[in-house]
Amino acid sequence: MKKVVKIVIILIIFCFPVIVDAQRGCCSWHGGVAGCDSATGKYRCVDGTLSPSCTCSVSSNDNYSAPSYTYGCTNPNAINYNSSANKDDGSCILKKMGCTDSTAVNYDSSANTDDGTCHYEQTKVETKVVNYKKEYKKNSNIIDSKEKVIEDGKTGEKEVTYSVITDRDGKIISKKKISEKITIEPVTEIIEIGTKKETSGIPVVIWIIAVIIIIIYKSNHKQSPLLINQIDKQKAAKKILLYILYFIFIIPVYIDIILLIINEIKMRLNK
């Protein structure tokens, strides 16, 4: 009898680790065995799942109390992070930064998190002033280098269309001209510029002095062979006409000055 007891004890000693390892093997991929589930008679694993094949019998030291799990994404860097989850279910979606607005010109269909870099395109029309041109024409009746505006210039207008790229706040990033159209034609300013050479006043002064000399000399030398003395001998109507021609054409005045000088020279020589 003692021999049988010894054999049983030896078998228990050698078989117990195997039984324990077998139990562990039932849930080796699920964190190990947590206990025996009384409702199903199967081992319950640490992660809460049931062993598909390992059965057990409930004892006072082997009863299982199922833990409470909330499944979800437990990665705080994921866009679907669930702060109440205590068991990751493999559903985490990592953030992909980019523009998520489909109306933007730089929309990124693969992005799931907006980074504020969206750009928007719009067409903008601006009204601009068109300066008028100046056209110069020569006029021989105007003193040289003098200018006279004969038709005022007027500015025109044009519409310039731009393609404008802005950020989300409306700040302009780039601006490109697409087209332009004249809406009001400018009017050219017409300017006359003089080409007439300005005469000096000296010849006029000399002529006036010559006339004064002739008139004074004439009054004291009525018999001298001056042209003005010959005019005095004509009839009234003819005299007036000849006087007008005498003073207008200027040359007769200078002829009389020459005759006056010759006459004076002769008189002095005769003395």
C-alpha cells in the first residue's frame, strides 16, 4: 500500500507542471489563462477570450471573474483615438496632414487632418488709368520754342483681369494678369510749338533814331536831296500815300540817312 501511495505522489509531482503548462498553452496567444469560466466550462484567457478547445471544471480556487473591456483605438496620436478605450482593437488611423478642403487649389485627397495650408483661386477685375499721349505740331506764327495747347488731353480707363491666389484668411499669395481691355479711350493732347525766330529790338530802335534824325534834319535842310523832301513836294493825297510807304518799308529812311551823310560831307568840303 505504501508503495502505491508513493507512486501516486511521484506521478502528481511530475504531472502537475505539465497540467499547468497545458493550461497556459490554451491561452498562449491571449496572455495566458485567467481562470475557468463557469458559464461555458472553458478556460477564460487574460484578454477576455475563451479558449477554443481547453475545458475545465470550476473549483473554489479556479473561478473566473471576467474583466470589463472597452475596445477602441488607444493611440493618442491617431485621429480616431478613444480615450475611454482600455483595449486596442487595431482600428487606429494615423494623422496625414494636408489641405482637406476640396474647393482649394492644393486639395490633398489623401490627407485626413487639415494643416491650414489651403490656397484658393479667384478672379479679380481692377480699373486702371490710361495716360494720354502728347502730339506736337510746328507753327511758324509762334515764337521759337514757345508752346500752345490747342486740344486738351484726357485720360482713359482700362479693366485689368487678374488671377489671385489667397490663403484661408484672404491674404494674397500671388497675383497674375490674365487680360486687359480699354473701356474709355484716352484723348491725345495736341500742342503747337513755335518755329518763328524772335527778332531783336535793336533794329527797331535804330530805325526810330534814324527817323528822328531825318525829321530834324529835314526841318533845317528843306532843299537837301532827301527822299522825304521830295515827298513834301507832292500833292496832299499822293503825299500821304508816299509817307505811309516811306515809313513802312524802312529802306527809304536808311536811304535818306545815307543821302544826309553825303550831303554833310559835300557841305564840309565846299567850306
